[in-house]
Amino acid sequence: MNLNNKTFLSISLLLVFVGSMFLLQYVCAGTTQQDAMEEIVCETYVIDAINETFTKEDFVYGPQTWKPYTSKLPIVPVGETDGNISGDFYIMFIDLYAAPIGKLSNLTDSGAVRVEYTFGNLCGFAAFHTYGYCEKSNRGRGVSWTNSVKGPGVSGYYVTGLKDGSANTPKTEKLEGCHYTHVMVANDNGAEYDDYNDSTYYMKFDHTGGGLNSLHITTDPDNPEGQVTYTANRSGVFYISNTGGRGFCDDAVLMVAISGDIPDDFLLHIKSSGYKSPRDLIT
């Protein structure tokens, strides 16, 4: 065998070896990468990851008209108001203790996080938004995803409350900033990924325009791109979905914003169900 043939054979064997190692990295028990992930995460589904009631005292931020991002994003989607929204909003953040995995057909709710809500004595207007926490990223730990409120992929969930009843202003403080800032969660058990030992998450978006295309709020987990929903139902269900493109989202954080004054007997019950992050299981 001449030198050229030996060189060609050596390179061919090397390519076969590298290809085999690459395939083994992503194959589990003879399945595809997607099948392997589904097999792994199917054992991590948690029903009622949280099952908790929140009150007026849990609104610790506001009054304001924006939600955190690299710049102040409107709480109400641009051009989507139905005419029932007025005034500033008071805000709380709730850790859902579950991760939107991404649309995998064999998973419960296609891998989305299910959120069940029930309002008691909602006098104003309620808005739901979501944020995504990443434990390991190129730019360090923190929240770097949220649902878009304008342009393609806009989504959100909005509930109209009663207009009667006595209400007053909760004791809150405005967020220190819209970016590179900490937000406290209202959960009794604090933040699941409590990096700073103070029940907060760090908002740290990569750049303007980034982190707006992966997370969505949808009423149908089989439609993961989401939509804007307005409803007068003070009990209902929606889902937090992940269409991918930015790696793993390890945890979903719900932002709840209420416009106007809030009654002393206001209640919000939240139940979430979903998968735990598979990151540590497959890396």
C-alpha cells in the first residue's frame, strides 16, 4: 500500500471514530437524541410543583408600567390593549419550580409548564408574564429569557377583574432598574436556584433583542409559539412553553402584575406542574 493510500485510510478511520463518538454522545439505548431526552426527563415530572396562595402583601414592586429587560418593556403588549387597562401595576414574582423543556411530543403537555390560577377578589386587571432562569450559560447564572410583548412571537395572559369593591394601595417599592437587577420571589420556600441566598433571581439579559424568542405563554401546549389571551375568567389554565434555540431553561419564574388598587382580601392561588431541568442528568 503506497503512502497516499495509507494516509487516506488513516483519515477515513479517524473520521469513522470521531463520528461514532459523536453519535454515542447523543444516543441512549439505541434511540435518537430527542428520544433519549424524553426517556430521561419523563421521570422528572412533578405535579403541583408549587401549590400556594399569595396575598396582597406579596406584591413588593411597583407602581410601574414596565417589566424588566435590557430596556423597560410594557406590561401590556404594544397594540394589544382591549380598553380595560389603566393605571400602573403592582408586581410579584413566583418561582414555578419547573422548567419548560421544549416541545417533545411524548412528554406531558409537550414539555411545557402547566400553570393553574384562581383569583379571589380581583378588582383591577391582571397580567401574567414569564422569565427563564439558566444555571449554566456563557454569561453566567441568571435570568436571560422572557416572553416577547411586541413583534413576532408576542404572547401574554391577561385577566379582567371586577370593578367594584373597596381597595387600597399596597406597600411596595419600585424596582431599582430594569436590567442587571435582583428580583425577589414570593414563594414561602424561596427561590429554587437561590444563588445569592436571599430568594432573588438576577436579571441579566445578553443584549437588546436577545432572549425574547424562546419562552412563550400559550393556552395550548401543542401551539408552543403562544398568543395574547384576554379573559374575564378568574380561574383558568395556561402554559409556559419553550421553542428552543438558546439551550436549557432550568426554571420558569412567573411575573404577576395587577393594575389599580388591591383589596386587603385579595388572593391568588397558583399551582404549577412540569418537569425538573434535565441538565444535570445528561451533561
